[in-house]
Amino acid sequence: MYEVIHNEELAPEVWRLVVRAPRVADARKPGQFVIVRASEACERIPLTIADADADEGTITLVVQAVGDSTREIASVPAGGAMRDVAGPLGRPTEIEQWGRVACVGGGVGTAVLFPLAKALAEAGNAVTTLIGGRSEPHVILRDELAAFCEDVRVTTEDGSLGRKGFVTAELEEMLADDATCPQAVYAVGPVPMMKAVVELTRPQAVKTIVSLNPIMVDGTGMCGGCRVTVGGEVKFACVDGPEFDGHAVDFDELSTRQRTYEEDYCRLDAQFRQTE
Ligand code: NAD
Ligand code: FES
């Protein structure tokens, strides 16, 4: 069992949990994830390790409560425990010295972006982070990012905080000016956002790395659930990723595969509720 030390609501339906998992905290590198089960009956949920404290033996996880199992994880209070925390899994981020880097985070994807931005800044890159959300309460980790980024720019779709619009509007502006154009872009968020980012950077061939979150089951390359096509080759996000060259990713296939079980889930959920 893995004790939950802290649990707070970071944004509507988004929780930040600090969990005691000393061996994971010691071994993890930025970009890696764990697979969590709150209880025996819970689905296996892949969650990026948003932060870790090896001295305290803790890892920080951010979970968006969208289904039964993510709700179960989010509802474990401080003092409670998770049944399983398996990891660290996935390939760590390849941290390079690019010079100027733009890190683009959409909504809860900002939590995945956080450890990458931190590692890039620690490696001496000048990091500008662009974060976007539907409205002010959905913008997360702004102050935490400001602690090590040169600049943090915020967008909201309703204009309640920062610039009104999508986060990509800020990136477009950075790319258009030689004085701010980054040497590399890291993007994490909804698939349409990551697709929009790679289409913006493609004409200038700015290196763009995306973190993908396809459906995962085992997280060890055995089930094929997380299959993605990158550069015309089949890859498994859990062992070959989750980060890939954004210009080579087949985003249309990724969004189709992410919707694979949507209909079945809605039908089964409705049946289940009728029998309750
Ligand atoms: P959301 O739908 O509210 O979008 C957040 C922000 O992303 C928007 O405010 C906007 O700035 C940007 N965005 C969205 N669509 C865009 C588009 N078409 N073009 C340009 N920018 C766009 O996001 P949310 O509800 O906070 O997050 C949920 C989504 O994030 C889910 O789709 C989930 O799968 C994804 N997610 C991805 C990862 C990952 O590792 N890639 C991790 C966590 C969550
Ligand atoms: Fe099963 Fe990646 S989650 S192969």
C-alpha cells in the first residue's frame, strides 16, 4: 500500500496528490509515469510523475477525475492509501541544451509539462511556458512554473485570465519574432492542441516534442493498447515514449484510437446505472 500524504483540488475536477513511494521517487526521471490502482477493483490508470522528492520518498501526481477509477484515485484522502503504484515507466525526457525553449501546456496537460519544463530550466535553457485553460480556475501550476521559467504566459478561452483564446496564439507570436523564436517546443495537452502546435512549428522546422497519452493497459509493451504511428512506424507509447517527435506523429489515428471505447463505455455506464 502507498500512503497518500496530501490531497488537494487544484482546479475543477483536477486533484494533486502526494504519495509515499520511496523507490519510485528515487529512481524516476522527468517524463516518466506510474500506473496507479486505488483499490483491487480499480482500473490501471497511467499518471505522469509531476514531481518527486527523493529525500522525503514522495511523488506528486495530478489526476483529472473523468471516470470511475480516476474519481476513486482523486477521492483517496490524506492518510488513506493507493493499492498499487507501479513504475517509474516510460522513457525519460531527453534533456538537451537548446537555448530558448517554449513549453506549451493545455489544461491538465500542464501537470505533465511541469517536470519537463523544470528539467529543461535546470539544464540551462531559457524556458518560456505558455499555459492555457478554459477559464481562470482551469489554469494550473502558474506560480510553481514562474519559480524557474523566464516567462509564463497565460491564455483562457473566455478571457477571464491572461490573453483571450487558445494557448497556440501565444506560440504563434513567439514563432513570428526572431528575438523570441524558440529552438525547441515541448507540447502537452489535448490531441487537437498538440496537432495545432506541430502545424505551427512545421514550416520553420522548429524541433517539437509532444507527450502522448493513448489508452494504456499494462504499461510494459505487452498489450498493444497504446499503439501509435510515428514516422510511419508502429510504436508503443508506454515503452517507446510517451514523448515523440511531434512532426512525425499520426495525430488523426491517435484521436480515432482514443475514442475507440467511448461508445461502449457510455452504453455500459447507462446500463449499469439503470440496474443500480
Ligand atoms: P481543454 O480541452 O480544456 O483544453 C485546454 C487548453 O488547450 C485550451 O484552453 C486551449 O488553450 C488548448 N487547446 C484545446 N484545443 C485546442 C485546439 N484545437 N487548438 C489549440 N489549442 C487548443 O483541456 P483539459 O480538459 O484541461 O484537458 C483534458 C485533455 O488533456 C484531455 O483530452 C486529455 O486526454 C489531455 N491530456 C493529455 C495529456 C498528455 O500527456 N498528452 C495529459 C493529460 C491530459
Ligand atoms: Fe500495453 Fe503500452 S500499455 S503496450
